Amino acid sequence: MQVALRVIIGVFGIIGTLVLLQTWLDPAKIAAGLRLVGQGWQGQSALRSELAGFFGTAGLLSLAGAVRNDRRLLVGPLVLISLALAGRFVQIALDGWSSTVIPAIVVEAVLLAVYLAGYRYVR
């Protein structure tokens, strides 16, 4: 089970790192996929720094945790995904339910479950 978790977490890490690179190289493409608008220099800069920072941190720490077999490195992704998921529920509480949020909640819940399992079983 530990090896399978490390592989899955490593794949998450690679995906996060690829999103980081894609955001740096073509922020408009990532923004469009997430229905964000990065207008002008400041908007592009925000995408390249903040969005890439989120995915880059989660991705690189996930990859490092999987390669090094060190669960301490999974704390960062755990916190980031937990806050992202909490943000979805804040959005629902403040602005009401939308069926468009379901895929994001499912993805974040799965990520959270995998990172929690990884934290428990990866040494």
C-alpha cells in the first residue's frame, strides 16, 4: 500500500509541477481552463505567481515526499488542499450552491484523502 500511495502522490506531484510550468509559460491557457481572467501585466503576474505558487508548492512537495518517502513533506500539500476545499464550502455558504462546483469538490476531496493516507502510511 505504501508503494502505491507513493506512486499516486508522485503522479500528483508531476501534475502539479506541470501546471506550475504551464502557468509560467502560458498563463492565459491555464486561466481559461479555470475560468479566470488575467488581464494586463498585473493579471498575468498574479497568475504566474499566485496560481503557479499554489500548484508548484503542492506539486514539488508531493513529488519530494513520494521520492524521499518522507511524510513530513506532505504537510504542505495537505494544508493547501484543505484550505482550497474549505474555500469551496465558504463560497457555497456565502453565495449558494452551484452544480458547477461538484467536480472541483470531488477532485479536492480525493486529493485530500490520498494525502491523508500518504501522511499516515508513508514514513
